[in-house]
Amino acid sequence: MTVPLPGRPVRGSRTGRPLMAALDLLGRRWALRILWELRDGPVGARDLRARCDGMSPSVLYQRLRELGAAGLLGQTPSGQYALTPVGLSLRDAIAPLDLWARTWSPPEGGE
């Protein structure tokens, strides 16, 4: 499976419009969760998998490769995964969605 990048055909766009490439990449199972779990700093693969409710190692490493190839994350010298400057800008872009989701969800105690 190829990594969705702007300028290449992706799901929903033969021309690879940037938004469609982003939606294709971020719409892949676990992709947003991985990025969200890296929002506060570098995390090792084992801890990242645990934070992601124990997703399979094969899916984790596939997504890490795709997100890395797309320029959203990289590895620190110690081998932990971390957001790149582009990944950090995405973190800032999806923070309002997190805020919205919190207002959308029922209050604690389940109303």
C-alpha cells in the first residue's frame, strides 16, 4: 500500500489534492490515535502500543512507516517516536476537534 501524499492519486482524488491526501492518510486505522498519543513528546514503540489499547505490532509498525514517510513523525536518537514540526502543526490543527468532542460527549456519570 502506498503512502498518501499530496500530488499523487489517493482515495477520493485522482489528482491528490492536499486535503484528500491528508484525509486518506489520517483515515487509516490507528493513524490519528498514534499521532494523538505522541502529542506530548516522544514515546517508545512498546509504550505507544500500550497507549493504543494494544493494537497489533504489525499495524503499529505499518502506520509508523506511513506516518514517517509522510513526514509527520520520526525517531529520536534513543529510538523513540516523536512528531516532526509538520506533525506538531497537525497536533495543533486537531486540538480544536478534541475540544469539540469533549463538549459533544455526555458528562461524566452518563447523562
